[in-house]
Amino acid sequence: MQDDLEARIAALEARAAISDLRARYCLHVDASRWDAVAELFAEDAEFAGLGVARGREQIRKVFEGAPDAMDAWWHFIHNEVTEVDGDVASGSSYFDAPCVIEGVPHLCAGRYDERFAKRDGRWLFAERRLTYFYLTPLSEGWRRGAVPQALRPLAQGD
């Protein structure tokens, strides 16, 4: 019984640490702290999103070039799913990232598919793969008529 309780507590602590890791990623990316972003990844990690990068130094360089594409951005992580197995874990998280590109406000959203590793007592990204759902100018907006007929009773204001 005691072993079961300890395992459950360890899994909860791991999930909390991984959630914190995801949040720190957003904070550091939004503040353009590229060295701090790279430190969130294991030495042999892979990031696929703004290009494919392997290892901390390549990951830092990929992020360092990202501001050239966008004037500003803000990341919000949610819908986190995490499966823990000892010192490794996997999962996914969704993101919303409103941004400004060449002076034009945009809406952006997607999903990260992730693997994690606990190294020296600290959870790090072992792999992070980015899939964009959409990136659209805010001026395009979300039209009421764009809601499928079958879902309209669920839409507010209908």
C-alpha cells in the first residue's frame, strides 16, 4: 500500500513539474530568452516546428531566428495530457498564440506532441513536435455563419 501511495505521489509531482516546464517554455519564448528556452530541452532533444533542430545549441539557434518572422507573440498552453512512466513521460498540449506579423494581428493555434525525460532530478523536453491548426489574420475573424448548421444550437447568441 505504501509503495502504491509513493508511486501515485511521484506521478502527480511529475505531472506538475511537466506542466510547469510547458509554462516556462511559453514565458521564455514570449520574452525572447533563447538560452533559457534551450535549457528546457535535454542535451540530445529534438524540436520540430520552426524547422527541425537536434540538441540544445541547434534548438537555441532555431528560436533565435524566430523573431524575424513575427513582431510579437503570446503563448497560452492548455488541454495538457501527460502519461508518466518512471523517469520518462509523453503527452500533448494545445496552444493559442495570438501574434503580430508585419504589423498585422493574427490568430494562431496548434498542438505540441511531446516526450519528456527526467535528468538530474529535473524534467526536460526530450522531443517536442509542433502541429499548426491555423494561422490567420485577425481581420478575417470568426464569422457566425461559419458555424456548421448541426452545431448552431450550441453557439452562443443563436
